[in-house]
Amino acid sequence: MPENTTLSQNSNHEKFMRAALSEAQKAYALGESPIGCVIVKDGKILARAHNLRQTKQDATLHAEMSCISKACRKLAAWHIFDCDLYVTLEPCYMCAGAIIQSHIRHVYFGASDPKGGAVISQNHLFDLPHNHHVEYTGGILEEECSKLLKDFFRELRAQKKSRPGSAR
């Protein structure tokens, strides 16, 4: 997995990614794409969130967007310097833009997103010149993050096939 920094304190990264996975499980239980996020400041979780797009019928309620909003409210600032973001799936364009604008220091993600990832898959937004440079590391608990997503979409496809009148 490409990355622009080396992992240090691997156990802390796994601990925070497990917290993001816990949020992803909450999304799964709601029938949402199971993506979870936490923002960490000074070694402590500042904010937690998971996808709520379907539940609230709002395209902007990705885990990262909700988590950034919560962190901004807690810090009473729109720029959240010295914070790291852990998310189970590589951020999309919208979320990557919000991460840059909020001045998050480092993004750690689990699984890459070949169809919509804006960090390493479809584009490299964090590597472009911006007013703020975001460091990133991918592949943390990648197998667990990926499995949760695959299981969710496999289950969703099976439910659609079993509905009366659905095409087989």
C-alpha cells in the first residue's frame, strides 16, 4: 500500500482504527455503508462518527464530514490543527477537500477505494499544492476494513435478489 510516511506506534494506530471500525459497525447496523471515523488530538479521541447518508437522506453525511463537524464544534474552531483522522475507507473527493480545509494533520485509512478514493486510488489530492499539506497513511487494518465493506455489499445484493419481483 503506498504511503508517504512510515508507521510508528503501530499499536496506537490500530487502537484508533479499531475505534473507527466500531463506528463502521454502527453504520452497518443501520443499513448504511459501513464506514467509520475518529479524530484524535493529543492521543485521545476527540470525535467519532459513521455514515448516515441513507438514514438522514443527506449526501454530505459521510463519516469524515460528520466527524470533522463534531471536532470543530468541540474545539470551537473551523481549523483543527494537530488532529489526526482515522477512517475505515480511503476518503472521497468531498471528504478529502474538507480534510484539507479543516487543516487536519494526518489521515490514516484502512481500505483503499478503487472507484472513488481521492488520496491514492482515483487521484492524489493530498499530494497537490494546497494551502495546507495533509500527511496520509493507508492500509491500517486493511483486511478488516475491507471485509466489513465486502460483507455489507454481499448481504445487500443477496437481499435485493431475494425480494419478490427482483431480476435474477
